[in-house]
Amino acid sequence: MTNPAQPPPLIARPVDSNSEDHLRNCLAWHLLSRRTRTEVQEWLKQQPEVLRSDMRVRLNRLREQVKAMREVARP
């Protein structure tokens, strides 16, 4: 489970906070920060292929942003 003190840029600085794109990013952030890897995999299996593919990309992008944030925060 991932839970840094602040959300990554993809969530914290949306281009349009009312867009479908931002809502999906928020869903990805929720899954990444509140669910176990197994729970996320199970959720993905239940989704249609198009949504599943889209969410995998978003989840991976958020993981990379969190990883980068942690590297910058290291003393």
C-alpha cells in the first residue's frame, strides 16, 4: 500500500478537476493508496478490457510519481 504525505502531481495539480480524466486519476490514486496489490488486481479483473488497460497505465504512472517523490524526499 502506498500513502505518502501528499498526493503526486497527477492528482495534486489537475488540468481540469471536473474532467473524466481527473476522476479516473483519482480512482487510480484511491486504489493505489487504500487497497492492497491483490485487491487492485481483483478489481482490475472485474473491469471491461478498455477500462482495465486505461487504469493500469494510470496506476503505473502514479506509482512512478510516488517513487520519484520518495527519492527526492530522502535525506
